[in-house]
Amino acid sequence: MDRKKIRFGIQAAATLIQNANIKGFFTGRIYEGASKSVCVPGLNCYSCPGAIGSCPIGSLQSFLSGMKIKVPYYVLGLLIFFGAVLGRAVCGFLCPFGFLQDLIYKIPFIKRNRFKIDRYLRYLKYVVLLVLVVILPMTFNLIPFFCKYVCPDGTIAGIILAVVDSNVRNILGPLFSWKLILLLIFIVTGLIVRRPFCKYVCPLGAIYGFFNKVAIYRMTYKEDRCIKCNACAKACQMCIDPTKTPNSMECIRCGECVDKCPSGALHLGFTDGKLKTAPKAEKK
């Protein structure tokens, strides 16, 4: 089984399905059908002309920044459902912007995923979630702070709309320039570091990360099979050691560590990891 090809196919299909309003890319008209009231699992801007669903982060802010704050039962329910079933596998398989970052990382360039401040930068996404997605929208009415000032997916949607609609081009100002700079930073950084937005900024990834330890789709580690070769940790582009934290909040369930394990000590799936009884490799 070629896990990378299967995952690539799922990512591509998920991106196309969530942006199935193809004619919108040519007309610049945002789809307003019934499906737009349903949140998709990944980060996919409501304003993208191809989007047929709503972004859960955008929807959450809309509830919290209303004139009268409402408890967002619907959005929270979907996030809990996706998180409880898949955890951050949503990031690894179903998120369009995550897919874009994976494509960017494939471009030949200097690669460096491990550096000193990496572990500290990872906490930034929790600050973004708390401050820009929850606190500020609850404080200031009708201002979705993360979508308005940060979200790179929304910037891409703005670029598409500006290309096909002159009216949109005419109203672009300093705020769009700021978001364009942020998008360029994520793209350039994404050539060097795998998924920098996912690792350091994405509030949706932060939410799903809380579910990794309890999600049905999970990593299982069999210590009695492990030969301590460290191949899994070296293969992980999210800089995790699966032998220490197989269900880390940072794991996007890409499965590259499982493929690199020579002794079958790792299992990823909906089962409890009843691994095949293959002969154990010799310790070196």
C-alpha cells in the first residue's frame, strides 16, 4: 500500500469536493446554496467563489461576534464530532490549505524542520485561538478578527475574486496588502518548513489537537516490537517522536512514521492496533 499516494488522492478529492462550485472561479460569484449553511471539517474560506460550505472557524467567530452572543452549539457540535472521530487527521487529509502547504513543501528548496524555537512557536496557535477567535470577537461586535486580519485562505479567496471581478479590485486597500504579506510569509516559510501555518498559527489545528488522545482514528505504539532505531522520529516532518507521544497534539496522522518503521511497532487507524505478527527485526 502506497500510503503517500492514497493520502494525496484523498487530499485532492477533499479539496475539490469542498470547492465544487467550479463556475464561481470564472464568474467571481460566491455560492449561496443550502450546503453553505453546513461547516466543512477543514479550513476553507466561506468567501472563496468555489466553496460550497462554511469554514468552522469563520462560523464560530460569527456566533461569538454577533450583536447578542449566542452559544454556538451547532459549530461546537461539528468540531467535537470531527475531533472525536479523526482528531488532527482532518489537518492531514481533509484541509484544503493543509494540502496547499504540502504541495508547496514539495518544491525543491532548503529544508529545515528542526530548530531551537520550534517548540515555543507551537504555542502561538493556542494564543491565536484564544485571542483572535474567541476573546476579541466576543468583545467587539461583528468583527471576525482571525478571518479579517490573519487567515491566509481568505486572502487566496480575495485574490481569486479580484482577478475575475474588477469591482473587488477597486476596493482593495491596506488591509488586503497586510494579508497578502502574511500569505507570502507562509508560502516562503512553507518552502523550508513543512506546514508552518498548521504548526504555529492555525486555530482549527489547535482545536483538533485537543482530541488526538481520544479520537477513534489514532496511533498505536507496541513497545515490545520497537528496536529503538529512531527511524519514525526522523521521518516525522512535524518533529514528533511517536515512540514517546504516539498521540501527540501536533500529529496530523500522515502515516510517514508508520511506513518508515522496520519492525511494525506503529499502527495508524480506527482499530486498536492488533498488528500483524511479523518477525521482529534484530536490534543493532
